[in-house]
Amino acid sequence: MAHMSFDRRIFLLILAGGLPGVAVSVALLWAGDYSPKVRWTLALLVALPWLAVAFAARERIVRSLQTLANLLAALREGDYSLRARFATFEDPMGEAYVEANALGQTLREQRLGAMEATALLRAVMSEVDVAVFAFDGEGRLRLANRFAGRLVGRPVEQLLGRTAAELGLEACLDERGPRTLQLPFEGGAARWGVRRSSFRQGGVEHRLLVMSNLTEALREEELRAWQRLVRVLSHELNNSLTPIQSIAGSLRRMLRRDTRDEELEEDLRKGLGVIESRSGSLARFLQSYARLARLPAPARRPFELGALVRSALGLETRAPVGLEEGPEVELSGDADQLSQALINLVRNAVDASLETGGSVRAGWRLVNGSAEVWIEDEGPGLAGSDNLFVPFFTTKPGGQGIGLALSRQIVEAHGGELTLENREDGRGCVARVRLPAGKPRVEIRKPGAGARESA
């Protein structure tokens, strides 16, 4: 059976609604004692209004639906200027018109907002000194900003549709590739930081490549690093070479004397002792620098955090260290390097507390998926934190200034973080070492097991 259109079904329903009355009227006319002329005249007067009303109702419904369809078609085509008349909540069709008009207004505002956001995004992308490339699922470039054209050396319009291999960026899209590349840029070589991500558009995965020129920033950082290194080396070398030079001159003048007595021999011994001491100090300084510069990569193996902390505290014999044990958790890392970092932090905490006669407490806990080892002291606290982790900077007499720098380097090599700050609950400071944690081990402790003292 062929499908019947909606307007025809409406028309037939209207005819069916008036059919009983028309049929009864015609039957009464033919049953009565009327002439044929009267019968046909009255029958036409009954049938014609019936058909006229049916056609008028069909036309009214069809026109209303066509108006609504035209309005929706305009919205689909992106024309949000059309509005339906007679939009009111007093009848169902008027209510449909009201909702269609509201939909058009909403879509118009959304499109305007999207156009403004797109214009802002294009303005930002054209002004930033970062190259942005967007490749589709087939590996062809679909979006690039002006700086990307400068990097490749061609206008952006000539880049669209080309593959990453054609643009020389195939290695940049490789997730296993380096994060920093050296590429030619405007007649010279430059180092670029590479960041990769993905997004979906139209259900298809696209790859986003963002490249930033690190040359200037790296040069400035390299210059600052060299300046810091030269200052430190100059300071340490002068501290040792100046007294050595002075004492060597004095000893040379002493040796020019014609006579040598016991006093001269004693002065010579003292002078040579000072030279030996300062030379040893300079040698230890250079050894410390070499140790910091040649720290090997961590040899990762599973280890128990609690055992590591207890072992590090057990090596401190100058003062007792209170221990608050946390949950037993297994980590992966170089236990020897991490133990050295904790030993340095514990030694610093004990040194600070011995100045004021305070105590030292340590422990570990799990915080937001990380294992945190904390060491609190009751020393004088930190006067400033700007140079804490600068190599060879120290405020302790006889200190080498390498402990904190080495400890932070070890912790960061394990993907962790080392912080040192003044305590908020009293005098002294607290050092925190945060490391990526695994799942804690479940163990049954005997009643009464808690904080203990570690010598």
C-alpha cells in the first residue's frame, strides 16, 4: 500500500468527521416528499459547505506546517533572521512558533559568540611566537598560524594540504621523537621545544603540534648559569689562592735570611701547613663540583620506603631523631641515591637544631597518590629561600653548599619534588620529599606500636 501524505490524511479525517451528518441529511431529503429539484438543491447546499470547510481546514494546517518547516530549513541553512508571525502561547501552533523563534535567537547568539571566539583565536595565533600545526587523520596539514609559515619558510596558504613529511616535520609528530630539536630558522639554527597532543573534529582524530623557539631563552639561562658558576668558582678560588699567594711570598722572604733559627723553622711549618690546608680545601671543592656534575642516572629497583627512612635516620648519632611511621609502601627507584639525599636533609636538620637546643622529628605518609617524607627541626629557621638550592651556596661555617643541590637533583631525577620552608606551627623549618607512590602494603601492627626514637 502506497504511503499517504499527511495533508491527505488530514483532509480525509475532516471529511470523515462531517460525513455522518451529510449522509443523514441526504437520506432525510430522499425519504421526504420533495421534488427532485428541491432534493438536489438542498443536497448541494449541505455538501458544498462540508467540502469547503474540509479544504479550508486542510489548507490552514498545511500552511502552518509549511511555515514551521521553512523556518527550520532556514535555521539549518544558517539563516537566523527569519521569524514566525502569530507566535503566541494561546494555541499549540503558536507555541511551536514561539519555540522555533527562541531556537533561532539562541543559535544566532551562539554563532555570534563562536565567530567572535574564532576571530580572537585567530588573532592570538597570528600574534604569538609559537608555531601551531594541526594534521588530520590522513596526516595532512589542516591548520597553521603565521609563525608556522615563518618556521617552514613558506606562506601558510601553500602549506595546507601537505603532509608532515613534505614539510619536514615527520620526526616532530613521532611520539618517540625528541622533545627538543634543532631546526633552521630565518637563516640560522634554532632549538625548538616540541609538544604534541590530539583532538577530534567531525569524529576524526587530529594531531596538534606546537613548537616554540627556545634558543633565546636557553641562551639567557645558559648565560645566567655560566655567570653563577664563574662567581662561585672565582669566590672559592680566591678564598684559597689569596692566602696561598700571601704566605708563599712571606715564606720566600723568610728564606732570604742569612740565618735560620727555631722561630724561622716554626714560621715555615705554619706557613706550609696553611698552604696545605687551603690546597686541600680547594681540592675538596673541585671534587664536590665534579660529584654534582657527574651524578649518574638512578638505577631503579623496588624498595621499601619505611626501611629506607629508618636506615637514613639510624646513621645520625649526634642527636636522637623522633620517628613517626606511616604506611609501608613499596617504591621504585635508586635506594642508594635517595638514602644519600635523606642523610643530607637529616644532617642539616640536626645541625640547625643543635644551634638552638631543639629536637628533630621525621616520618612519612601518603598524600594524594604521592609518598611524602618529612623532616622537621626546631632550629633558627630560614632567613631566605632564594639561594637554598644554588650549588656551593651555604650559610654554615665550613659547609660546602652541595648537600641541598645534590638532594634536589636526586629527588627530581626520580620524578619527585623537594621543598624546604619554615614551619607554621613553631620555630624551625620542614623539608618535604615527595615521590611517586605505588599501593600501600596492608599489614597488621601489634597494639601499642607507634612513634619511636631512632638514634
